[in-house]
Amino acid sequence: MTRAYAVARAADAVDAAAANGPDCLTVVCNGMIGRELYAHADTPSRFYMIGSMGLASSIGLGLAIVQPARTVVVFDGDGNVLMNMGTLGSVAAAAPANFYHIVFDNAAHGSTGDQRTISDRVPLDAVARAAGYRSVVRVRDEHALAGALQSWFSTRGPAMLVVDVERGNQPGIGRVDPSPTELTARFRARATLKTHSA
């Protein structure tokens, strides 16, 4: 299945989950995954990383910890996860029940020319399971993805869904338009982050 298709279906599942409770907060890695989500279904509750690789899961973990009543979803790529693999251990150690990690795995850096990653030799689902994620699922086709997404958000987090996708980018895909400052402001307003005084 194409990554653009998988991203769109995952976005639909996030929207369905949000319809049954407080808006989900979504943090999206840099590169084509963010561009595809922005083109398919942009909302202020989605924060797109621009140019910073590997940090979506770190930001998502922080959000999940300070906003335990909200569902936090991270859209990630295999290259991004490999860039900051230590976060998998941090997520598992903190064990936020509201943390959901979707990794689109094409075993390549799709945004910079399809250079190979090592995810075909270092299976990220096995790494997450070994780190201590409560639930880890890998899907390889459209039917399995649809079935997994039907119940995935009812699973207690931290949970990872690894989606095997084809290489290649959606032709003519645009960039995320708002600046990082604008993205931060609109996301903060939607997230309604609060600090607690001692």
C-alpha cells in the first residue's frame, strides 16, 4: 500500500477517535508524512515538525505526560524513529496510557531520495516490544490496516502500530504552508496546555 493511502486512513481513524471524546493531539514527523497528512486532513490539533528529524515522538511523549486526559498520536517514519531510537525506551518507561505511535515503514528516507534505512534489518516493532510498549502491531496490507485501526485506540498505551508501505511519494505533493511559529501558536491554542504551580 502507498504511504499516502496509509496516512490518510490513519488520519481518518484519529478523527473517529476524536469524535468520541476530547480532540486527539497529533504530532507529525518532518518530511513527506507531514506533507501528506497536511494535504489530506489538516486541523489545528495537528503539529507538524519542520526540518527537525526524529523528535516527533519526544514531543508526543511530553504532551502525553502533561495532558493525560487527551489522546496523543504520533505519526512517524522509520528513518525518524531510527534517528532518535532512545525515545522508545523513554516512552516505555513513562508508560503513558494515552500515547499512540504510528510508524510508516518503507525502509527508506523517502523525503531525500529513497536512501535505504536499516529498518529491514532492525524491525521497529520488535524494538518497541523489547523496550516495553504495552501493545505493538505490524500490518502489511490495506485489509490488515483497516482491521487494526478499528480497535487500536481502545488499546491501553503506549501502543505502536507499524505500517509497511511502499516507497515513493505522492506526485505533486505540496509543503506544509504555515510557518513553525504559526504551527506552534495554533497547536498550543488547541492543546490548551496548562502549567501547574507548586
